[in-house]
Amino acid sequence: MSMLEEVTAISNLGFAAYLLLKGYKLIGNPELDKASNRFIFNFEINKERHKELLYEYSMGDFAKFDSFVLNLKRMLPRPKRSF
């Protein structure tokens, strides 16, 4: 890790995939945050570049694609759990 880079926690799966696509390094394995029940992905990226890429991601087709996938997933029937 360079002196300008730092470890930044990302909980958005789509944005995490976007960072991998852009060549950023995933640090370790994702961990479950029990309080939010979301997985946390740690990346080697500084806060300023993180903000720039988050804006780029949210304004582009990648975020739209992720939104459509999520909407389709919500339409799928959920299997009933048996306890």
C-alpha cells in the first residue's frame, strides 16, 4: 500500500464490484457487520479518490444495472422457511 492509499470500508456490493473493475485491491475477505447485517469490503483507496469514484459509479450505467438486478431479485418468490 502506498503512502497515499488507505483502507476504506465499502458496504455496497455493486460499488465494491466497480472498484474491482477499476483495478483497486480488495484487502482480506469480506466480513459481516452484525449490526447492519451487511458485508463490508475493505479496499486500498484514499477517501478523496473513493468519493470521486462513488460519484462516477452513481452517475453511470453500472449503478443503473445494479438497480435493475436488485429490482428483479425483489420480484422473485422467496422460498418458505421451515423451522
